[in-house]
Amino acid sequence: MNHRCDLQLEKPSGIYYAGETVNGCIYLTLPERALIRAIALESNGFACSAWLQPQQKKKKQPKVPKPPLSYEQRVDYFAKVDYFLGSESSLPQLLDAGCYRYDFSVQLPANCPSSYEGANGHIRYTLKLLLHSSTDRPVEVVLNRQLQVQPRSEDSSAPDLGACEAQAVEPTPALKFWRKPLRLHLDIPRAGYEPGTGISVHVRLQNLQELPLSMLTYKLNQMTTYVARQKDKAKRSEFKVERRQLLSSSHQLQSVPHGELQNFQHLYTLQVPITPPTLSSTACACLQLSYEVEVIVQTKHKKRFIMAHIPIIISNAPHILQCVKQDGGIHSSHFDLAAMSPTQTPERLATTSALAATNLSASMSSLASSFREAEFMAITNLNKKDKHAMSGEQLDFRPRYLYYEIEHADTEKVL
């Protein structure tokens, strides 16, 4: 039987925050009469990791292929089944052809991690409509809808850990003891960032041999760690790390002056893209997410280069716009985005920023001002060659001074 099913959520985007309630309705259309035993909605939130690892062959053993080792692990955050009609033990009921509506409500736990899809694991939140027609037929999945869940801003806000630094020294061969190694130093103003903010990376390179430089590369990497247990031996666990490059920016250094090669410095800002927040092992036992900034400095010698990494923490908390400084004092004309509801979308945030820029330009243009030239002054000639005295002599040097005046009489001066 061909069933037609449609699911409508209270939020059409399907994006929810941990702790929120998912409300919606399901429309089930039956083209003809049918015997239905039960209609249920199954909601699940879980994280799982799984992969196959080939076994290592020993030299003395015959060349017989061994089956790969299976690793898998699953963590459930919630599992719920709501019956709209009947139950598992009820008898089939005759339903006429037509459209049936069923309302539902699912409460998300407050400790839900962010949704994520990886090569060897994922974190998913699903809604499935199950149809039990009769005992001799398997359960039919009529609808399968996946939700996008994000942790709350206050739970995953980036901690203020202060400035972070990292250093690296180029390994030097023992037989080439005369070679002076490259030394790379990185520093960033803080460790926690949010999507849309910039990571200001300061690079300092100590190049005592003054080797000519060729390229400087900045990268933002995402590391996913999958943890699982062997299928036949539950006590044996294994982990697998997947590294993915989110951002990359290269800069040519052939034109660096020779006098700056010994102590080279560079400053660049990496913009954090929209990405899942950092996920620790306490939040998910089988899948963890971490981020790092990678910097590579290459010289014109292919074998002479240096690399350094510095870890960072990414959260989904919106950043606060800085207050605007105006003439006469500092006015609190900023928007407190942290106090806004967690359902704010990036489009709304962009609209709010545009309104702030428009208001600022309008307020600055309203300050009517005029510049006038100062009168010519009679100046003195100091430190003459014959004597040190003030002669009061009129010279051709006539300085000009600019005055800034506000034409509003009722303007209050802010001290």
C-alpha cells in the first residue's frame, strides 16, 4: 500500500537548541481502507562510531586473508515512542481512506551535543513514523526526518583563557651541527572563539642564517576523534583521528627585504566559519571535536621549513558588538546579542549589524560643523645667530589653525 505522509514542524528550519521542545504535526494519507494495528512516532538522539580495521599479517603464518576487526560504540541521549493509534499488543483496526492528523511533542534533553556527520561516526536526532499493519508484516517506516540540534549558548560559550602561545624549533641533523635551526613563535589574544569572529595570529620567525623565505601558510583544522570498542571483545577499545582543513591562506614571501629575514614578523586574521562547537569526551564518549591553528613557514630550500600548532576552542555563542565611540564621550549604542533569544538566525544578526551602521552614519552626519582659518599671528624669532632674545620681528611664516565648531546651541558637553 502506498502511504503518503507529511511532517510539519513548528520551526520550518528544523534547527533546535538543547532543552527545547519539538512541536509539530503529521499528516498521514491513506489512499484506500487498511487494517492498521498501531501508528507510532519514534524519536531518538544518539551518537555512534564504527569502522573496520584490517588485521596485521605475521610472517610465519600462511597467506590466508583474515576478516577485519569490527569496532563500534553507541551513546543514546534519549529514546521515546509515542503511539497515536493502538499499541504493540493491540488488534488491527479498520481505517477508512482519507487524511489523518496527529500532533506530537518531544522534549530535548539539556545535555544534547551538536549534530555532526563524519566519515566514521555521527551525532543524529531523528523522528520516524512507524506503521504496524499486521503481525505477519514487518514494521514499516513511513517517514524519517532528521533534526539539527545545537547546544545552548550559555552552555558552550567560549571561556576567556587569555592569550595563548606556541613555539616550535626546527630539528637539526646531528652531522650538521653548524646549521642554525629556525624558531617559530605563535600567539593569539585568546583561546575561545565563535563562528563569524576573527582569530588574530601573530607570527614571529627567528632566522639566524637569514635564509630566503618563499611562503607562509595559515590553516584552521578540525580534528575528529572516534572512540569505539571491538565487537567481540568489549574491553578492548581503539580510537581513530580524522583531520579536516576548514580554512587555508597562503602568502608569498619572495619580496621580504633582506634586513627583515633574521627576525621576521607577520600578522593575519582567520575568520571562523560556521562549524560545530568543540566537543569534549565528557559530553560524548564516542566522538570528540577539537580545533587548531596551523602555521607553516617555507624557505627556498625545500628541506628547510618549520611548522607550529596552537589549539583553540570554538563555541556557538554570539559575540557582542563593540560600543561606538563618538565625539564628546562614549555612548552605549551597541546591541547586546548575548541577551537575545537562542532562536536568533544569522540573517537577523546581519540585519541588526546593518541597522547599527546606518544609525551611526546618520548620527555623525547630523553634527553640523565648520572649519575656519585662524588669523595671522605675529610670531617671534627664537635663538638668532647673534643673540638669544625675543625680537618681536614680523616674519613671513604664517601658521594656520583649524577650529571644529558644533552649531547646535543645546548640545551638552559630556565630561
